[in-house]
Amino acid sequence: SKSKKPAPAPYDARAKKPEAPAANPLIEKRTRNFSIGNAIQPKRDMSRFVKWPKYIRLQRQRKILYQRLKVPPSIAQFTRTLDKNIVLQLFKLAVKYRPEDKAQKKERLKKLAEEKAAGKTDTQSKKPIVLKYGINHITTLIEQKKAQLVIIAHDVDPIELVIFLPALCRKFDVPYAIVKSKARLGQLVHQKKATAIAFTGVKNEDKNEFSKLLEAIKANFNDRFDEVRKHWGGGVMGIKHQH
């Protein structure tokens, strides 16, 4: 038996349709015609159709390739950076130990020359505690066990420049951290970019804060070294492959 539809409700004469608001006779409605030769088309995001410069295409292709290909653990570890909150504390501390820039050095040498000309002999001041940079210098400091903390940039290209640093730091039991990015590290030492920087010491008032940072960094990197070197990276396929 066919199921019958229920009868429609009787028409309610009292229910009235809401009245449309009265149009203002002073304002004339002008609908725009977007066909060829008429109104100007609205602005659209055309970036999908732009022919990008070659260097942009290359860096985008490289990024996709790094996702697709299997990446060995020694390289994949550079994608796992330090926690944002710890990085904030670390950079706040690092700013206090920035080395002198060119203007400050010029001023210092000028002052020394004036003192020497005046006949003062005991002008030797105590060597300041500052951040060290330059990959060769940092490698030497680690081997001499003078480095107390090494900070490595995650986006060094070619990666071979710093690929050995985590293993070297672990061998000499020096705390190390991987952070974003080489440009940010460069700002600390008055350079465009820096592959790595190192602390060789801190002032007495900062020792407590520095030791807390070292604990957190060691827990994230040095203590997890054996676990990290088993994890491969990459191998993420595109959306078409996944479905």
C-alpha cells in the first residue's frame, strides 16, 4: 500500500507576509554588469596563476621534495626545534651578551689610544663575557670544553656545515639546542646570519637563570640523542597519493 502524504494545513488568512521595506526614491539602484567592456571586475587573488621567479619556484620545490623523500635522522633532527617559551627566555638572556659592534669597538680603541697617549700604562681591562660565533671557532671551543651552551640554527644551507655539531656536543658533553633561525642568531652577533652561537660563560647575576635553561635544554636534546637518531624524517606523500 502506498503511503499517503498528510493533508496540507488549511490556509491561514490572518498570516500576512512581511512587507518589504519601502525603497528610497532618492537612491537609484544600479546593478553592475561585469561582462566584457562593462564594469571593472572585482580584485581577485591571482597568485595561483602568477609565473613566479625561478628562485621562488626552486625553494618551493625543495620544500616539497624534503617532505616527500625519506630524510636520514642526522638531517631530520634539524626539523625538531626548541620549545617557543624556552627560546624566548634563551634569547632574552643572549641579548645581554651581544658582542660589541663596529661603532663600539671604534670608541673603545679611541679611548685606549687616548689613555696610552696620556701615559697611562695599566689600561688592560678584564675580557668581557660575550657570545661566540663562527663555526670553526665554536668547534674549537667545544673540543677545548670551553663552550657551556651551543645554539644551532635549523635552516643552515648547506646543512653539512652544522650536521656534525649535535654529535660533537654529545661527545664532549656540551648542552646544545636547535632553534629558528640563522637570521635571528645573526642579529645577536651583528651579522646577517649565523649558523651557530655559543655561550662560554655568564655573569654571576644570571647563573641561576642560565642553569635552569641548561636543564631544560639538556632534557630536550642531549638526553634524547639516542631516541632522536632512530627517527627518520620525510616520507609524507601528497593529497592525491593519500586518497
